[in-house]
Amino acid sequence: MVEHRPGLTFLTHAILLAGVAIIAFPLYLTLVASTQTAEQITQAIPMSMLPGTNALETYKIALFGGQSAAGSEITGSAPMMLVSLITALIIPLGKITMSMLSAFAIVYFRFPFRNLVFWMIFVTLMLPVEVRIGPTYEVVASLGMLNTYAGLSIPLIASATATFLFRQFFLTVPDELVEAARIDGAGPMRFFKDVLLPLSSTSIAALFVIQFIYGWNQYLWPLLMTTSEDMYPVVMGIKRLIGGDSYTEWNVVMATAILAMLPPALVVMLMQKWFVKGLVDTEK
């Protein structure tokens, strides 16, 4: 029986509300700034905390581009968001496919040095893209994949973490299912498709959400890979809007930031049930 303590309940709720406020206030500030003009943001100190009346024009310029009220020529974020969306879809789908097949081979096939192969894959956790970025860039450039979706996504597809997670899950699948599939005459790929894929659905969903956000937020690798504005992701677009010594249209920057938050937030909201179940579900 849990003892009810009003003071402790109040304290825990106060801590939770404080945490929400710390996280939500920057988002609210960004949203408010995106509804004001650049002059209102820079001239008012402190900036007004109430929404402005310039939201429609600001978001239109941020999404489709055009000339702002200050005379700056703004590049729309719609093409960049499309690049980010395609990349963010290729990366998780590629990671899931490659990791599941790798884990399937390691668990269910008998071949020499099987465990050594797994540990060789696992050791690559110590070699993220940031560590091997120079050699990776040289290989991609030699293959002529600069300014391409393949160059933006393929070097990020391999995942030792996902392979490890699927391997651990496959090890928990009862041997009786394997024997039943063999008696039924199912081949390896049919067993993979009809048995392992349905059982792994929640794990796939959780991994897809994590890797979609990972692919959407990529900045360093696209910064090296792309020299054409047609292939810039939206994260790079936000950075380019901040003009350094030149005049910065902060309302457009904030509007673009809000637009860039929407796809990952939408994916999390739509797949929240599967995401949570994939992380906490222990039923196999």
C-alpha cells in the first residue's frame, strides 16, 4: 500500500512543472519571435512575450522564400525540408533493414568465427562518423556521391547499436518457433518474414523514431557532403539564415526553426504508443 503524503506529492508536481517550464519556455519564445517583425525583436528590450501579428507573412517567407520587409532575399526552407525528410527516411529504413539481416545471420546461421564477426561489428560503436569523417568523405567523394542522397545517407546507415538490439531480441525468441517453422517447411527468409518481423514490430517502431530524429538533425556530415544549395538540409538552412556580421532576420530564423521541429514532433506523436511499447515491453 502506498502512503499518501500531500507534501511529497506537491513537491514532485512542483519539480515536474519546473522541468516542463524550463523545456517549454525556449519553445514559446521561439514561437512568439516568429510572429513578430525583425524590428520588433531587435528594438524591444526585453522582447515582448505576447504573440505578434506578422505570423502569416513570416511563415510564408520562411517556407517559400522571397523578399522580407527589411529588403533581404530569403531562401525558402521547403526544398531543404524535403531533403531532410528524404534523408531522415532513408537512414532509419536502411539501418533497420541492415541491422535486422545482420542480427538474423549472426543468431540463426552457423558459420566460422560467428561471435568474432559480431564483436567486430560491436567494436564499431567506438568509431562514429565524427571519428572517421575524413576517410569516409574521401571514399564518398571518390565514388562521386557528393551532393546526392546516397552520399548523405549511406555512410550513416550501418549501426552496431541496432544490430546488438535485434540480436538480443532474436536470442529471446523460443526455439520451438524455429522448430515449428522448419517442420512446416519454411525457409530462412520465410521464417524471417512471417515470424521475426511481426514479433519485432515494436522494436522496429522505437528504433525508427530514434533514427528518424537522428537523420533529421544531421549537420556535420551534410556540411561536408554538400556544396550545392539544392542539397542543403533544413538544419544547415537555419545556420545560413544567421548572417554573422550582416543583418539577421530573427523572425524568419525562428519561424524556420519552428517548421524544422514539426516533422520530428509529428513522428513522435503519431508513433508514441509504439515507441513506448518498444522500449518497455518485455512480452515476447
